[in-house]
Amino acid sequence: MPRGVLRVRERLIHVGLFFSALLSVATTAGIIWVLAVESFRFFAHKDVTVFSFLSGSNWSPLLEPRSYGVLPLVCGTFLIAGGALLLAVPVGLAAGIFLSDYAPPRVRAFLKPTLEILAGIPTVVYGYFALTFVTPHLIKPLFPATQVFNAASAAIVVGVMIIPTVASLCDDAFRAVPRTLREAAYALSATRLEVSLRIVLPAGLSGVVAAVLLAFARAVGETMAVTIAAGSNPQLTLNPLDAVQTLASYIAQISMGDTPHGSIEYQTIYAVGMLLFLTTLAFNVIAHVVLGRFREVYD
Amino acid sequence: MSTVTAQFEPRLARRRAYGAVFAGVCLFMTLVGMVVLVVLLVNVARDGGRWVSWGFLDRFPSRLTPEESGVKSALFGTLWLMFMTGAFAVPLGMAAAVYLHEYAPRNRMTRFIELNIANLAGVPSIVYGILGMTIFTRMCSLGLSVLAGAATLSLLVLPTVIIASRESLAAVPDSFRLAAYGVGATRWQTVRAHVLPAAIPGMLTGVILAMSRAIGEAAPLVVIGALMFITSIPKSPMDDFTALPIQIFNWMDEPEIIFQELAAAAIIVLLGILLPMNAVAIGIRAWQQHKKAW
């Protein structure tokens, strides 16, 4: 191939690849633009302000008297995501320690893919599991007053869903702790438990914190399992046996109905979507900052 | 006995006992995930097992005669989505990864793109649904077409595909590139003939895992409006469609017990596609780690 043609071809390929990479920036820009435009229209209505949206404790966009206070949805979201963390953090952290410091290579080679399969189960399936197993067979026997749709069952399945995230990220963090540190501790006659909890855990702490934040962001954005298991009842409650609605499940509920395009009900999903997007973005950004800035560096 | 040894009590037996308890607790916690997986699969199989048959795959859903229902429309919709999403997301994702790892200068622009991709991977899938509904369904007037669904899912999986492909490119040693440059290859020739072939198996693992996540997704499809009752299979990318996760969700919404069982049967079909995909992806990685020569 002549040198000139070759050079032009190289240039074209370079530009083409660059635009593929730029598509992700366009996606982010698209998300922000789409959410901002319709949210702006929503907040342009005379009876809605950003303050009343964020501080109002009554969410009733479909029924008169209408009210657009998002706190019940925020409360439901954090109730479920917080409950999910209560389950996923101890389990995931212990699994991470086991995978990095205890499991023989063969056991590890079996356990890691199994965790990946657990992460690959679709969220509607977890919803089915919550509705047909967790609520009737786990929660109802203990608390007979539980409603069919309840926050606890959603929190449990979302917790199971994020166990692989926590376990896998913790495992990565602990494996990045150099062997020399562990061996120095063993040389001082520390037991395995002491090495795990006093050497490896503190050294990998930034990774653990990032894992928890990322898992929390996932739990906040989880939609289908929560829509199926927790119901669609926006209320300001901390009782996990009640039905609640989250930011994401509200968006799903409105999308399933036949809300006319351009109406204020329709615009609420953009405002709620914006809040959801900013919340998860904040947790993701903090997680990456923690990973980048507070990582202990060993040579 | 000297004072030093008197103060130092190793209490090794007790410390080892604590250690054994802790090891047991960690093992137990690790097994929690497996136990849930098994219980979930058994629960689904028990509920829906009796409805799964070849006929179930070949019939359309029916509200009047649920016992003659099937998942044909949903199954074909899912297959259409899978192939079209793959056709969009895989080349674009690999190209972006090649750019970022092989071409991009280390400057602010590159750092910005990388940060952006890392954050996009954490955006909830339902937000992608809002994006797809606004841009593809309404602005581009694609309606509830397979094309709109696949475009939305492609944007959703792109960050995952890019991140997995990058990791795979990073695992290719620099000596490959230097050797190619050394005999006068251009950058693209180096990438195409030496770096990509070495990285492809690893990319494949990431791509298959990403695709299996995509076809299990229901939230973005719900938002673009795919919650309709459809009893036909798409013949072109512009046709209406439904998908397995949507069909499962629809059936679960019905009060009668038989629809719950049909939902479980559809879950078996969906997992029957996803679990083998996961197994293949994990198998490719294991095989590659086993034979890796560099």
C-alpha cells in the first residue's frame, strides 16, 4: 500500500475510534439535557418550586388534591437501600475476606464464578422471589401483620443482589494488600484472624468504603425488584413491613400507565429521574474519589 | 521466670479458637449467596416446571386461556433485542476501548472520557430508559420498535463493554506492540494483527456477560413503553415487540395463581438462555487463563 494511502487510512481509523469513545460523553450529555429540559418545565409550574419538591412530605401527583413533595419517595428509597446494605455489607465483607485470605485456590475458582452468576440473575426474577418466597415464607411467619407488598422483602432481595458487588470489590481491595505486610505480621506470631482484621482490613479500607458506596448507588437505582416487591404506596414511613415506593419504582409505575405526554404528571418522572441520577452520581463520584485519594500505596 | 515472660501471655489456644470461629463465620457468609441461588432456582422450578414444554415456547400469550399460553412473542423479542444490541454495542464498545487504551494521548480530554465512562456505568438502568424514551421513541419517532429498544439497551451496556474490553487490552504485554512497531507496522496494523487477536478472548468474556445483563433488563424497556400485550413476533427492526422480562412482569401482575406459574415458567426460559451464556463467558476466561503463554 502506498505510504500516502496508508497515512490517510490510519488517520480515518484514529478519528473513527475517537468518535466511538466520544459517544459515551454524548450519552452523559444526552441524559443531563433530557432530564434538565423536562424538569425545568416541571418546576416552571406555578404551584411547584424546587424547595417544595425537595422538602414536601406528601407525594400525590395523580390524585386531587395534588401535591409534589418528593420526601416519601426519598424515604422509601433510602429505607430499602439502607436495609439492603444491612444485609449485603456484613455478608459481602466476610465473603471478601474469605475469598482473599482463607479460600484455597480451588475453592476460590469455584466461588468467584458462582458470585458472578448470582449477579447475573435478572432483577424481575429477584422480584418474583421476593413476592413468592421471601414475603410468604420468611417474613410472614415472623411478622403476621406484614402486607403483601412490603419494604423488607424488597430490601432483602436487593441486598442479595448487591452481595456480589460488595464481595468482589472487597476481595479486590484485600488482594491488593501486599503479601509482605501479611508475612511481617505472621512473623510476629499473629494468627490468621489478627492478620485479617488488624492488617488486611485497615490496609484495604478505602476499597471497602468504595465497595459499600457503589453497592448503595446500585441499590438506590434498582427498579424492577422493588416495583414488584415493595408496592406503589408513597408514604413517609420507616416501618419495613409497610408498602413503600422508591424514586425508581415511581418512574416505572408512571411509565406503565397512560399518562399523556406533556402533562405535569408526565414531567414528574423527569424531575424524579433527575433526583435519582444526581443521587447515584454523587455516590459513584465519592466512591471513585475514596478509591483514588485514600488508597494506601505500597511499593 | 523473668518479668518479661510473665507479662507476655501468648494465649495461643484461645486466639486460635477465635480464629477458627471467624473462619467459620466467613465461610458461612460466603455460602449465603449460593444458598439463596439454590433456593431461588428450586422455588422457580417448583412453581413453573410443569408449564415448560416445547409448546410453551411456540405459543403466544393468552389471557382467556392461560393454560394455552406461551412465550413465543417474548422469546423472539428477546432474541431480536440481543442480536441488535450486540450489533450496536460490541463494535462501538471495542472501538472506544481500543481508542482509550491504544491511541489516546494522556491528557485532560482522555481523563475526562474515562471518568465519564466510569460514572456512566453507575447510572441506574431506568434513567437510560428515560433517555431512550425521550430520544429514540419520541424525538426519532421510532415508537415501541425493536430498534428503539436495542438502541436504549446499547447505550446501557456500552460502559460495561468498554471497561471489560479495556481490561483485556491492558493484559496484552507491551512487548507485542513494540515488536510490531519494530518491524515497521503502523499503529492500526499493530492493533489489528497483534493486540486485538490476543485480547479478543478476554473481551468476549466481558461482552457476553454484558449482553446477558442487557437481556435480563426490564426497567428501560418498561419506560420506553414495552409493557404491551403483544401476540406477534417482530419481522423487522421497526416492529413492536415484547421481551421475556416484560412478559414475566406482566404475568406476575395478574391475580390468578396460574399466571404466577406461567411467570415462573417464563423465568425458567429466561434463565435457560442466561445461565448458559454466563457459563460460556466464565469458561472462556478459565480456558484463557489456563493456556495463557505470555
